[in-house]
Amino acid sequence: QVRLVESGGGLVQAGGSLRLSCAASGSFFSINAMSWFRQAPGKQRELVASITKSGTPNYANSVEGRFTISRDNAKNAVYLQMQNLNAEDTAVYYCNCNADHVGVLRVYWGQGTQVTVSS
């Protein structure tokens, strides 16, 4: 089992910045891809950014150029630096990872952290 714990959410004014963190703990062989999703009220959960184990990032069009995903494999952690935030970024942000349990791959989710951008 893998436990993902997110931190760093909060209230910020439009144009401001926040940095989300997520650390994985538990029993696993390795952590493969790590991602951030978000879900706004009344909307479906959507992928914000993902990063491979080797560090290759991928971004949703809506955040390209404003958000930066990074990871620290030694800490089994992933980060999301968010800049130039706007009201449309308001959502609960979820950390996601794909864990390898010696050949058995499983997907895990964090509990979510609220990001609210005031205009």
C-alpha cells in the first residue's frame, strides 16, 4: 500500500503563486509516474501535469507555461509550482502515483488539497 500526503494548498489572490507538495510512503518497490489532477465544483477531475520517473513532464494546455511539475525520487515526492494563478485554477488538487509492487502496478490517490484563487 502507498499513502500520498499533499500539502501547500490555500487561498491566494489572482496573479499569485503556490507550491504544492506530495510525498509517498508505504510499501512498494518503486514509484513510476506521478501526477497532479484537479477537480473544480461541478466539473470532472482533470489531469493538470504528470512527470515520469526519469523526469519528463507533461502539462495540460490550460497550465502550460504557468505551472511546473518536478519530483525528488530520493524522497518519493512530487511538487507543483503554480504561478500567475487565476480563478479558473480554483479546485481541489489531487496527487496521483503509479506504484510498482514488484511487477504489480497500482494507482494511488492523495486526499486532496484545496486551492482557492480570489479575483
